[in-house]
Amino acid sequence: MNQVDFWYEFASTYSYPAAMRIEALATARVVEVVWRPFLLGPLFAELGWRDSPFNIYPGKGRYMWRDMHRVCETLGLPLKPPKPFPQNSLLAARIALALEGEARATFSRAVYLAEFGEGATISERSTMMKILKSSGLDATATLAAAETAANKDKLKAASDTAKSIGLPGAPCLVTPDGEIFWGNDRLEQGLDWAARG
């Protein structure tokens, strides 16, 4: 089966609808999705940004939120912008990396629904505990695994890999031949490319 890497950031607005629809799109194309959480902060810092570009450039931010309302309405997804925005996604990313396979995908979708569907604060341990439990996962053991030095290093390495690949943002699909498809609106194109083998 052909594969595609799905790079996503929990603080990324457009990663939310992408995460909620990618599996069905991939299944229809017989493509396996490898979920790859990472942090955009280090990439933004190299550009001199200490905040989301949607906050730095208010016009972009206003457009993005209006567009997100349209996208989510079309997909039947709830949308309640979290405050503050962007959310600190470090803990959620560490937890996602401590999980594997379907557990990572299930947890990640639940984080997005809590964050952007309910406006929950994803940096809070209590929020993560609730999400892990509702996902049928061992919350205590998973949190402990997420906070090990090895797992923290794993997240740093993932972000370094994202930088070396040249990801322009999130979400991104990266195909085995190195093609990058950036954005929720490029999922179909990226999956079609991956399906070609």
C-alpha cells in the first residue's frame, strides 16, 4: 500500500479540518496515512516571528477565521476559536508522539475537536487527561511516556526533520518521492499523487 506523511501542528487552524477528513480521503485512494506531529514555533522563529502570522498580520487573521467558518460549515464541523490563539501545543504534540498508529490518529482528532470545536485549552494537563480517557487510552501511562527525555528529544527531532524537508507550514502532505502539498485544500491533490506510487 502506498503511504503519505501527514505533518500537522495542533496550534494550526487548517490542520483541524485536514485531520478530520484525511483518513476517508486516503482510504478511498488506498493510501496509508502516517501521522507526524511537529512544532511550527522553531520554523517561525527562524523567520523572526514570535507569534502566528495570523496575529502578526491582522488582515490575514480576519480572512483566516472567516474562511475557517466557511470550511467547517461545509464539512459539518463545530468551530469555536480558542483563546488565546495560537494555543501552546507542546504538551499535545509530546503526547501524540508517545502514541503510535491508530491511537495517535484518534488522539489527534480528539485534540482538534476539543481545541477548535469546543475552544478548550490544550496546554492544560486536565484537558489532555480528559481527551486521553475519552479516546480509550491509559491517560496516566501515556502522560508519563510523553514527558520522558527520550520523547521530548523525539519531538525536537521531528521538528528538525520538518525543517530539513522544507515544510512551509501546516498541514502538509509529503509523498515518498519528496513532493510537498501544503494546506487543507491540497489534501486531495497530495493523496492523488501518493496513490500513483
